[in-house]
Amino acid sequence: LILRDSGFFRYLHTAVIVGGNMLVFGGNTHNDTSMSHGAKCFSSDFIAYSI
């Protein structure tokens, strides 16, 4: 199964599959490169995929 890209990169997020849905919460929105200086550390975004 291949899901389409959400358009939002995530590192260190939490994901679970429940009742035919893949639920993704939070995570780091950058990978601590020098280009991410000043970026917020963690996101409270919630993404749901119907699988």
C-alpha cells in the first residue's frame, strides 16, 4: 500500500493504524540542520489517512 505524500515532512512523530485509518500526530518539522535555525521544534498537527 502506497499513500500519497501529505506535503509535510515529519521526524520523531507518532503513528498508529486504527480501524482502517493511519493516524499521525506531532513530530519535529525539521531535522536540526543549519537551515532550520529559529524554526518551531515540534508540531501539534494531526494527519489521518484512510487505508
